[in-house]
Amino acid sequence: MDAREASFLAIRQACGRNLIGLTRLSVVSLVLMSPVQALTAGESFLLPYDQAVTRSELKYYLKERLVPEAIESAVAKPDALKNAIVNLYVMKRASSIAESEALVSPGELEYRRGDGGRRLGLQAFVTDRSTEVLGATDWTALADERYLAEQAKLGERVQVNVDHILVKAEGRTFLELVARVAEVQAEVERGVPFQDLVAKYSDDTSASRNGGSLGFISQGRTDPAFEEVAFAMTEIGAISDPVLSSFGVHLIKYNGRRTRSATPQASVQKNLIRQVKRERSEAVRGEVLAQFRGEAWPYIEDLDEAALGAQILAELREEFPDLKK
């Protein structure tokens, strides 16, 4: 079997091995009014708890968050206007509660007014509701769990030192890819130094500065197919058969392995706590506001977004001439 045939079979086998590789939140809506069916583009949208979103508020919301060039395409996306209306409702609803519970002073709300005031109220509401949940959280316990979950990175681990040649599939037909890999394999069999082959054949953009060397790598840090072969190699200086990964086809040269000691938890505990605090804070914010989104959605579920979008775009074209057709 010549090098071309061997490459063809190796890539086909690799394809076979790696073919497989190649909430929404559910909330209970507290609805105190009957949802409006087949809601059309009126002047305002009536929502639960005596809240309403006007078309002018919706227009301002879009103007503030989108550059003029992006408005038309954004408005055309499915559920884009519905989500904008729900977001405005969430701000109003949370701000209303914040004001009624004196989480923020009416004077400051009045001073800031409009959208800015609602955002202030929204932040006050989220902070109030989140503080109790986050205050009762055992951050040390969560950090301990995270440390255990990241043992592949922080625990004792075996690393292998490898070099590689990458032949990218991008821009090549399958037969061209096979031919290119066969050419590299033929040079390997002739004993051409691996580093020379890296310089001549590798499509890895970093090869020119690192000579194809990846240094010591840990499991879970590179492509699974690449790792499977690299960590199975044991003979120093050996060069693998072609390995198909998500990047293309590799030839891997094995240089050795080592075992790294575990990273002491005490040295990373502060970072782990910061990480879980940030993640949990973001999650709690979503949980706090999820009920409000659930309340509003039935009221605008049947919204005729095409009609509303056409009206809003017509108004915005008067303000932004570049939007005119």
C-alpha cells in the first residue's frame, strides 16, 4: 500500500471515529387580567397589574439600543418587538414595586424620570430581592464544589509534549486533502526532519513562530480526537498516522510526558469564590425577573409584529433619512 492509499484509509477511519463529534425558563404567570387576543399595532399595549407600554416608548427603546443602520433588520426578527415590549414591562413592573416598597425614593425617580427612572427602580428591585438570596449563600461550599469540578485543570494531571503538522481541509476537496497528507507522509517515511516538514507543509498559523510545537498539553484543552491519539502515544520521537480533528488533518510527533501536581485549593480559593459569585449573581437576576416576563408574554403573544414594525419603521424613517428606501 503506497502513502496515498494509506492516507486515504487513515482519513476515512478518522472520519468514522469522529463523525459523531462533528430553558427556556418555565414560570407560573400571575395573570390578573384576560390576555388581549390578536393584539395589533395600537397606541399602547395593556399589560398585567395596570401597566401599559406605549408605542412611543417602544420606539424610544429601539432608538436607544440600536444604531440606525440596524433598526430595520432588528425589527424584522421574529419576536423582536414582543421581547422589547416585555422588557419594558419588566422594567416598569420592578420599578413600581421598588417605589411601593420604598426601595428607592419617589423624589429620585421623579428627578430621573422616564426610562432612566424605571432602570433605577429595576436595579433597586433586583438588588433588594437578590441580596437576601445571595446573602444566604455558602460561597465557600460553592467554591469547594467548583474546585472538585475542575480537577481536570486544577488536580493532579498527566501532560504530553507534542509537535504537529496541520493540513487544513478548508479550501481543499477530499481528494486534494488526501493527496496533501500522502505527500507529507511520504516525506516522513523518507526521514525528512519533522521540523522541516512543519515549515514546508503545516497550515497552522502559529507554526512559523513555534515550529509546530504545542509544548505540554493537558487533557480537555484541545480537540478530543487529537488528544485521544496524543495521550495514547508512548514512544518518544514517534509520528502518528493522520488524525482528523475539527481543524483538519494532523500528524503528531510525541516528545514525552510528565505528571503535574495538583494546584492547592488555597491558592485559587479567592478566584473561585469571585467566579461563583459572579455567575450566581447573574443567575439570580434572571430568576428574580422571570416571573414578570411570564406575566407579560400572554398579553403580546398574538401581536401582529409585521404591522407594528411597519408603522414604527415608517416613523423612524422620518427621523433617520438613511432608512428611507
